[in-house]
Amino acid sequence: MTESPDFSESSSAAASHGLDSREAASQVKGRDLHRPEVHAALVRYWKRNLLIMRSLLVVWAVVGLGCGVLFADWLNVYKVGGFPLGFWFAQQGSIVIFVLLILIYCLMLNRLDRQHHEELQRINEKSDSTRRTRSKQ
């Protein structure tokens, strides 16, 4: 059985939403991270995060190893800036692709963080409205 990652909100996640650490801490206060619906949302978040990470690592491996080493002879038929394409991928292309994949990862995680934050807000609003309804009765 694999261990679940720590699900506490980090200041970097809060910063991606434009919150400073004090604002993030105030939003975390009163949240029960062990409630089933919150835990399920966190598990979904981490599964999607790991899927994104695995996918981008596969792309990096294919470009870095595949294009630079395994398919170099086939790619050398084409020229980029006077150099064979296989050589270009081995020397420059894999680095450029790696930097682009970092950018893609950042953009995708910002979007995922925003969706996760909105989902947690909906869960907390639903919980708060349920609590208020019970207290009125």
C-alpha cells in the first residue's frame, strides 16, 4: 500500500492563488482535513497531479532518449540550422523541451490548484450551510 502525501496546504499553493501565508492560514483554520469529502478531494488532486507529472516525464524521456539517441539516425536526414536534427535534439532539443515542459507543468498545476481551491471552497460552503441549518433547528 502506498502512502498518501501530506495534504496540508502549503504557502506556495496559497501564493499561487494570490494569498499570503496569514490569509492562507486563516482559510485553513476550522477546516477538518479528515472529513471524507475533503479527503476525497485531496486524493483526486494528487492523482491528477501525479498523472500530469508522469505524462510530462514520458514526453521528456521520449524526446531526450528517443530523439537524441534511438531515432538519431532517422532524424539526421533532416537539418536544422545546418546541423542534423538528431544531433540538434541530443545537444539542444532535449534541454529546450525540458524547459518547455517545466513551463507546461507550472501552467497545468496552477490551473489544477485553482480548481482544487474552488472545490474546497464549495465543500466548506456546503458544510457551513448545513451547520447553520442544524443550528437553527
